[in-house]
Amino acid sequence: MLKRNLYFILFFVRFFVTLPSILNRYIKLTEKHIVLEDIDPVVFYGTANAHLHIMKALFPKLRIVARDNVLRILGDEEHMDAFETATEKLRRHILKFNTLTDEDLIDIVKGNRTKDDVPEGVLVYSMSGRPIKARSQNQQALIDAYNQNDMVFAVGPAGTGKTYLSIALAVKALKEKTAKKIILSRPAVEAGEKLGFLPGDMKDKIDPYLQPLYDALEDMLPQAKLQDMMEKHIIQIAPLAFMRGRTLSDAVVILDEAQNTTPAQIRMFLTRMGWNTKMIITGDMTQIDLPREQKSGLKEALRILNGIEGIGVVNLNEKDIVRHKLVTRIVNAYERFDNPQ
């Protein structure tokens, strides 16, 4: 019994002797919350949290807990500052390239060089990490016209990258914070078919007409981030009829399939332009789906606005087609059929 009591006494003496150092160790620990803004947390954390495990291994003296897009860090100030700096570098890397490999993560944390410098001419990177840039002389002319003018008309056949490149320019402006919003619009005109009544609410009815715009955005922005931006109206997609009465400022505004607008519609759209806004109007004169007796607003606008300062016009052709090689042959065949002379 005496021996057992002696053990208890020794245990408590040792505990109270080491208690100050234990308390001192934990008192110095601080806690911070880091919010991963503008990027997809899934890309940051990696598949099955692989990147997060690497981060924990690289910062063994920190306790790192992740929930949604928030990182909870517990540790001393010195290691926490280093972690925060590394996290910001990783965030900027993902924002630029949309991807993060294990090798890049380790290089960034250790301060080594990565592919941080964007090659010349690249607008943005796709979700697969593919660089999006001009692939023909006329596509580069479209980018140059956008940089030099506040309003640009891009006219050409299917597959020349008019819409895709325009949306890439808009996403680039949003990422670089030269624009606060992206506004995308299309006339809701059926392509030679009568679809009749479409079920659902207004969004369900207009979404089929706007799907090509969604496709391009989904290729350049993480799904969760795109959804969040649309809910916050940072990215707005709407049929042309919804533009009346609005003033569009601090935005990149794209009107797609403008060949299917009436003269009154395109006039209304062009006069929505506000301060610090750029407009891109795209169209294909060979695919006009308006009733035969109806004049295309795009044709009329190009004629009326020809030569006006601040408006650029870029004509793309079959040499700029970036789809399957058969698309070029199809476009050429129809060109010969339409103009036999």
C-alpha cells in the first residue's frame, strides 16, 4: 500500500513539475482560418486529399484541418506564416492553370521554380490544363481587336472559335479583375425546327438555347466556382429579350449568334453599353434561322457601323476552323453550292 502511494506521489510531483513547460508550449500556439477564394477546393486538396496529406507532411509542426473551402491551422506563428505564404502561392497557381500536380505543389512550397510564367499568347487554361490561345492569324486578330476596341464584331463560319475565344477573353478579364461581371446572351431562335411547348420554369425553357455558352464556361471554370458565380450574378446568361432597359457596366458582354437578331433587337443590345464595358458580337451569316422575310440585324449593324472609331470588325474564314477537319470540307462544299459562280 505504501509503495502504491509512493508511486502516486511521484507521478503528481512529475506532472506538476512538467506542467509549466506543457502549458507554455500550447499557450504559444495560435489558430488561423484560411479561406480558399476563387479556386475549386477539390483541386487544392487533390484526389482523395492527396495534396492535403503532402502539405501536412511538409508542415509537420502544424495541425491542419480542412472543411469545404476553409483551412483551420493550429501552430506557432513562424510555421503558420510559412504555410500561409505557400497556400497563397498555390492558390495563385491554381487560379492561373486550373490544375495542381504533386510535383508543382512540392516545388512551390520549397520555393523552387515551376511553370509559373504563362507562355506568350495564352489567355487562360482549361480545366484539363490545356492552354487556350489563338490558333490562327484571324483568331489573333480577334484578340488584338478586343484589346484595341471597346466593341468587336467577330463574323465567320461554324467552328472558327468565335464564341469559345470570346468567352476565354471574358474569363481572363474576370480573373485579372479588369471586369466585375460576364454577361452572355443569345437570341432564342429555333434552328429550323418547331419545338413547341417546353416544360419547366423560365430557366428550363431558355437553357437549351444557351447550352453552348455553358459548355464553354464549364471548360474554363471549376463547376462549383461557376455555380457560385452564377448564383452571385457575377456570370449572367440570359436570352436577348431580357436585356431591354439594362445598363451594362464594368463587364464583358457577349452576344452570340447575332445573325439571328432583328435590326431592332441588335440596336437595343448595342445601346446597353455602360462604363468600363467591352462588347463582343459573334455571328455566322451562313446560318440565319430567322423567317425568310425577316432581315438579319447583324448584317444591318455591320453596314451602319462600318468605320466608326472604337468598333473593330474581324472576319474569320474556313482557314480558322479548329474543329474536326471534315468541318472545313463541309463549309467549303456548302460555300461552293451557295455560290456556284
